[in-house]
Amino acid sequence: MRKTPTQARSKATVERILAAGRQVLVDDGYEAFSTNRVAAAAGISPGSLYQYFADKASILDIVISRYWEDVSERTASALALQTNTTGTPAIRSVADALLAGLEQDPTLLRVLTEELPASRNRDRHAALVTRVRDLTAAYLHAGAVARTRPDAQLTAWVLVVAMENIALRWVLDRPPYPREAVLEEMVALTAGYLSQTDLSGARSDGW
């Protein structure tokens, strides 16, 4: 942003621009995204928009960041609530939050994952994976799984990448499977992975 708004009116204008930017991205797609379209959607002149944003990229960056931050917050909050919970209830809660975060705006999700240049979306999406992975690793490290899967970071990375990709494909591809059925499969897959014997033959308890 060119300048950080301090007055309520300026803050409201910035929020209106960002809301318009998100809507233009959803309605018109990445290729048609422009500052003129955003200004028109926000009901302001291009000159007023340029007081706060240097170009369309600066608007896009915030729209993208906010989207992934929201998904991250939903998932991380669900995980944080499971501190004293183990087994399938904990898994289901986190998987449900991940699905809910991704399905809140499927059209925007499609634009971000299929239309944007990978370099523009990668870092912000990676921040989601890293945050949830680290929280998952801490959760696993504190539980019984740590005895048979000592590399909590690796285990967490496998789980987060697998679950996010299943959720992502269900939201975007809309296969003929109901949400609850997909959620149950995600839970079963995760629980099975955490409870299977490792290469040494030990078995993880508590799942």
C-alpha cells in the first residue's frame, strides 16, 4: 500500500477497495483484473484508488493473503481446541474446519489455485501449510504418537499436505460424494496413518 490509513473514512475506503478487488477477481478472473475495474466496483475514481494502492498487484497481494490467512485461522483454531482431545473427534474437528475454510468461496479458490501465476500464490499458501504443520507437529509431539513417529514435523507435513489436497479437490471438482462421506474418509485416512505400525514394527497407541 502507498500509505497506511489512519482515519476511519480512509480505512473504510481501503476496505471498500479490497472488497471490490476480491469481487472483481471472483467475477472476472485474474486475466481481466485491473485497477479500473476495481475502482468502478468500489464506486470511486481510479485516482482515489491510487492514493492507497500503487497498482493492481498490491491489491491482489492483500486479497490473496487475507484469503489464506482466514483458512489458516479456521484450521489452526480448530486444532488449538483439541489440546486435551485425541482420536477421531480431534481429527474430525480439524478436517471439518479445513473443509469449511476452503469451501467458503469456491470461485475465488479456483482463481487463486488455477489462474494466478504460481509464484504469486505460492508464498501465501505456503504460510498456511507451515502454520498448520507446526501446530500439528506440536500436538503430535505431545501425544502417544511421538513414541512411534519421532519426526513430528515430517508426520505433520504428510498429514497437512494430504488432507489439504483432498479437501481442495473435493471443493473444486465436486465429485458425486457428499461432504459428510468425504469428511469421514479424511478422518479414517488420518487415523489409519497415525495408528499403523512404523518400520520398526512398533504401533502407535492413543488413536
